[in-house]
Amino acid sequence: MKILNVSLADRSYPIFIGKNILTQSNLLDESIKNKEVCVVTNTTVAALYLDKLLECLSNDYAVETVVLPDGEQYKNLDVLNQVFDTLLEAQFSRQVTLIALGGGVIGDMTGFAAACYQRGVPFIQIPTTLLAQVDSSVGGKTAVNHTLGKNMIGAFYQPQCVIADTDTLLTLDDRQLSSGLAEVIKYGLINDAEFFNWLEDNMPSLMARDGDLLAEAIERSCKDKADIVAEDEREQGVRALLNLGHTFGHAIETGMGYGLVLHGEAVAIGMLMAADLSHRMGWLTLSELERVKNILLLAGLPISVPDAMTVDKFMSLMAVDKKVKNGQIRLVLLKGIGQAILSDDYDKKQLYQTLESFNAG
Amino acid sequence: MKILNVSLADRSYPIFIGKNILTQSNLLDESIKNKEVCVVTNTTVAALYLDKLLECLSNDYAVETVVLPDGEQYKNLDVLNQVFDTLLEAQFSRQVTLIALGGGVIGDMTGFAAACYQRGVPFIQIPTTLLAQVDSSVGGKTAVNHTLGKNMIGAFYQPQCVIADTDTLLTLDDRQLSSGLAEVIKYGLINDAEFFNWLEDNMPSLMARDGDLLAEAIERSCKDKADIVAEDEREQGVRALLNLGHTFGHAIETGMGYGLVLHGEAVAIGMLMAADLSHRMGWLTLSELERVKNILLLAGLPISVPDAMTVDKFMSLMAVDKKVKNGQIRLVLLKGIGQAILSDDYDKKQLYQTLESFNAG
């Protein structure tokens, strides 16, 4: 088992990465400060791992379970309220520990429920998808969606620990695996060119679910992310780079209706759009742009925008995205592979050209 | 104008108290960092003060207004979503400033909306009731209610500043004024016996809305509260004393249905119940208990429990209240006037006797 630390003063916490560690009860026990526990999961994950988890929770705990419907379209305030219903019906106190067992949606919702219940209770992340293990479970961003924008209602709230069991990736469907790889590729593009090269070499083995290589990719991704989060927890500066591909991507997710396009798929398309704009600005060479496109294809990710997304729809949805400052959309762009920068200094015409070229096909 | 400071490291902020300061645009301008502003108020307060406030906001600002229905029964997630709707329809960014113009319900909801919108945006409190000026606008507790418990969904989130305009108290109805005085009396009972004496002497003039005396009572209350909050922002210890009367009071509010009994009225009854239990434990003399009852009567507050509240209802609702630790209900009790302590060391029989005596009478 590997242990990474996210350094955030009194909010620091460990990330445990390894095979079959979901049921290591000592990891859980060390993070549960009280006898009240509420596991939040979804129908898909519950069928696979809920019993396993419940078995390893001590009989001393009073345990409640909330099983939510599976999918991004359920990540909203209404469904979140089901968690509060369960906590209050069980009369759980301010000392209850919430456990998020599932992918990014479950992690985001459980974290936000923990941030809000009685103004804040502890929680543990047990991410069961690659995307959640390398991205959403690390860094304390929690949220639900609003019909007018993704992740618009949320909190910065850190877990007690993250338990990333790589065995859970064996039950992931192919689309989910690819979706996670999009975020892995993102770390290479942002500030880790060496990792990007490694990913180009090893993508076929990662797609074949080589356990050791997946563990290596997860560890490196978590480390890259943890370093950035430690530097800028509340996204006042450098952390915004982690949104590479997300301003375009969120517009696609919101515009198409939540759940239709997976988050990682939308981010993949968004990263290619950011690379395309960076190329138009003369920042990225054509061959670098091709490398971005190729690695996405190797990872089984989409590289074209759904037909329903018009240029107008993009512009309107991107304007509401939280990277906007004083009306000018700030975008994460690339000065090279491994050199992302946040910029509102691009030419608007070129942004339109990128949007039009993607809508054209 | 008086200025008090709430000392909370990088979350410190000033409380301005004075006559007709609602329209001092410099107070607002200094706290608004960006050109986006959203005023949240309710139908009652909007009719009285909204135009006045809007007039003094610079034309440079993009201003939206949300007018919510008036009353504790609307302090829930559904109504809160109206604020998010407005913010997102206006495409307001992470730099928007929210302004809470109203009583405790508006302050709590606006603060919580600010805590959650895009994971946190700045907000300003303009409390227009005595209760909000002396209590809910100070200290950063924000929340909405759940049908199973009051203030169960919320955040600790501090405003940029509090602007307490004492002129707004002239339009308060008598019940609202009395409700605010309950929280004022609370500070005396907790740790300020001298203030309690002063209140006994001056209650008739406060009820007659003597402006100078009201300002003095507000300043003293805010100072007492700010000192406690500065010591214990997240209620790990001494801050819990501010809940004197609230465990009983929340049970009454939730049990009767939100909005029927005003918060301060419920707290008044709750404080008397806490005093009654303290007397049964031998901590409070009969004459001290009588002083508590008398000052509540002088302030026009109720001292008996509504008929619908049974002992069972109290016990069940108090168990869910957030002062519960490991199943034992912790209560704020009195060792004397001005000497509150948090205790789970009381005799359960005596708690039942208190509940029964209040239900009987």
C-alpha cells in the first residue's frame, strides 16, 4: 500500500492507494472518531461493494446507509436532501462520520452533505472509479449541480482520509475507465511533461487494466494534484490550472443535460479544444496538438463535440462558469505539453474559430 | 456610529451600529470588491427598505434582487434555491457580493447561499430586526431548516461586515421587538450579571423603543457575543453557551411547525425551562428563577409552553438537536444569573419534572 499526504495545515490527510484495501478496517477505524457512521453510495456500487464495506465496520458502530440513484443527473439539491433525511431520522449528531463509497458524483455529494450537516461533520472518501481516485476525491472540492451550471453549489471541505482500492477498477466499464484516464492525461498536460511521455508509452497497458501501471498512474496523478492543492486550497491562483478542459467541458455537460456525456469525456473534448485554441494563438505546435489528440484516442476518449452544442450555447454556458472574472472568460491554455497557464489574454475571434471548427466536426 | 470588531484572524470584520446608516454608501462600497451585487430580502422588508438601499448602491454595480416570502417556514433548501436561480440567471461570477437585508431568516439564508454559491462568495449583513442585530447577524452561523430539525443544514461563514441601523427597529412590530429582547436577556444570563441588572432597570424604556438605550443594548450584546465567537468560532467549547434556551426552544419551533412561534419567543420559554431545571438541581435560587421569569414578562415574552408540545415530543426533538454528544443531551444550565455552563451531568428525572411542569402549566 502507498500513502500520500495532502498537506493543508490542520486539514491535512492521507491518501491510501493499494489492492483490496477497501476492507482494511484499521484504516476506517483510525478515521472514525465516534460511533455514528453513515455510508452514502449508489445503486451500481452498492451491488458490488456495500456488503464488503459494511462487514468490516465494527459492530460497535451505529451504521445507516443511503443508496442514491446512479448518475450525474442526480447530483442536485433534491437528491442531496435524502442524505439529510437519513441522518436526521437516525438522529445522528454532529459527531457522525459520513463515508462516500462510489465515483465522483457520490464523493462530491457526500462531501457537500458532510460540509453542511449541522454545519460540518467528518467524512471519508472511498473512490471506486478511476476518475474519483485520481481527481475528485482529492482536494476537497465538493458540490452539487444546478440546472444552469455544473458544481455551482458547493464547498471546499476536506475528508479525513481517502482510501483508493485499485481492485475496484476491475469492475469499471470501459467508458468509465476512459473517463478517468482523461483526468490522468490532464496532469501530464498541466505541468508534468515526463508523465505525459510515460502515458503515451503505457496507454495500451493502462487500457488493458495492468494493475501495477494503474497504481503508478494513480499515485502520480494524486501527487501532482496534492502538490497543487497544498499550494492553493481555495483556488485563488495556481489551482485553477486543474480546470484545464473544464470550462469547455462543463458547457458540454450542462448543455447536453447531466449524465449523457461522462465528465471525463467532456473534459477530454475540452482539453482538445483548449489545445486547439492554444495552437491558433501560436502557443502550441501542430505536432503537439496532434499528440494531445492521439493520446485521447489511445485512451478511448471522444474528440468531437456533440451535435446539439452550438457556438451560442457554448458562449452562454461558458460565461456562467466560475472561471469568469469581470465578464471576460478566463481559460486554461497550453504553452506546451506540460505548460498550462490561466489566461484571458486570447483573441476572441480565435476562440470563435475553435468553437466553430469543433461544431463543424 | 459605533464600530465593534469581531476578531477572527483573516475572517475578522466590523459591526457598524448607528442611526440611519443603512444608506451610508461608503460602508457598502468598502465591502464590495466587485461590480456584481445581489440583494436578498423578504416581502415585508422590501416594502420598507429595499428602494432606500438600492438608491445608495452605485450605478456602476450590476444589481439583482431576490425577494423571498417572509417567515421561518420558508427557511429551507427549496426557497434557498431561488437565490441560486437568480445568481445563475444573471451569470454572476465567484466575485459577486450578496447583501442580506432583513431579519434572522434572511441573514441565515443569504449567508448560507454565499457560503455555497461557487463554493463561497462574499456577503454583507444588514439586519433589520433587533434579534438579527444582536444575535444572528454576528458570528457566522448560517443555515436553513429541515423538517426534522432547525438549522440542521448550514455552514460557519463570516460576512464582510454587519451594518445595524437602529432606525429600522422603529418599524418592528411588538412581537418582533420582544423576540429580539429575549436574545439580549440571554447575554446577561450567560456571563454578564451587570448587564442583566441594567436590563431589569431599563426594560420599560427599551420596550418603549428609546433609541439611545436600544443602541446601548445592541452594542453590549454584540460585544458579549463577539468575545465568545472570537474565542471559539466553530463551537468546540464556550460558544455552546450561546445556545442557552435553544435546545428547548428549537424543539418548540420544530415541534409547532416553523413560523408559528417566533425564535426569540421559543428561546425565552427555553431559557425559563433551563432556569427551572437549574433550580431543581439546586444551582439557582428561587429568587433568581423568579428574576428570570419577571424580566421575560417585562419584555413581553411568553413563559409557558404551547399545548401541543408533549413531553415525548420534547424528548424526541431535543435528541436530534446538535448539542447531543454520544446520545446524552447536553444542556446549557445556570449556576447563577450570569453563570451559564454546558452540562450533561443533570439528573434525567429532574429534566422530566421540568418538562412535565411546563406541559402542565
